[in-house]
Amino acid sequence: AEDENGKIVGYVLAKMEEDPDDVPHGHITSLAVKRSHRRLGLAQKLMDQASRAMIENFNAKYVSLHVRKSNRAALHLYSNTLKFQISEVEPKYYADGEDAYAMKRD
């Protein structure tokens, strides 16, 4: 996402998972919006565009992501705004030992 001057103020990084034993699905690896541009709907737009691209171009059946259990702002965004659901807890997912919620949206 760019501001009115063409400066980058947000991004989403997504990929298709390549597990041949699993159904095709997309995975959000990173999402960020500059503090000064938060609460404007940019994260939702970025996530919706990335999800739509994976579904339409690569036949993704669902989209997944991981989020730190302590990241309340991101959890609120993913659960309440974007309608992702927690599918499981992954213990010690992060290098510092924190658990992650694995989340998905069909």
C-alpha cells in the first residue's frame, strides 16, 4: 500500500503452500502497516487482495496464518474483522519460545 506521495506504508507477503499431501492453500507470512496509517482499513484491503489472488489464480481452498498469542491487536484484526478462526495452538512456534495461534479462513 502506498500513501499519496507514493511511499510504501503497508505490505502483505503471501505464498502458496506446496505440501503435495494437503489441499492447495495460501499462507500469509507477513502483514505490516505503518503506525501513522493504521485504522484506515489498509490491512483488511491488503489481506483481502492477497487472499483473492491466491484463490482465483492458484485455486487455494483456504488461507492460513500464524500469530503470536500475545499480539492482541493482530488477533482482533484476524478474528473480528477478517473472520479467521483459530485452528490450533502451536507451542514454542517463535524463536523466543512464544506460542502461536494457527488460524485459517475458508
